[in-house]
Amino acid sequence: MHEITPGVVYKDANITVKAFNAYHGSPKNTFGYRFETPDRVIVIAGDSTPKSDVLHNCNECDVLIHGSTPVRCSYLDMAACGDRE
């Protein structure tokens, strides 16, 4: 088993991989990853809340791979959904 902490988790002559905190509430210690190569930056993350470092790590990235879950309007502010469910 290899424990992951924020920061550089792998580096060689062609790529640097950085882990960063993502916020999912539960489970704790969830991470996104930033892959830096000489010609591209790719970020893989499953969270985009203001409480995570996703926005910071996506700054000037070339590709963002991001999971999403559909949410019905009834779970959101109804004004933002145009009063429809």
C-alpha cells in the first residue's frame, strides 16, 4: 500500500504527477491529480466545490477530466432552476 498526500507523487524526465485535496464530505482524504508534461497539463478530478483545490490546479490546464452526477432541480435553489422540477 502507498499512502498519498498532497504534492508530487511521481516524477521522471517526461511527467510530473501531483495529488491535491478534493472535497467530497465523506470519505475523507479524496484527491484529484494534475499530470504535467512538457507540452500538456491534464487534470483528473471528481469535485469542483469552492472547498477543493480543483480550481487552482485547473488553472491553465489543457484538459480536465471530471466526473459528474445529475441533480434534480428540487435539490437546488428553485430560482436557479426556473421554478421547474
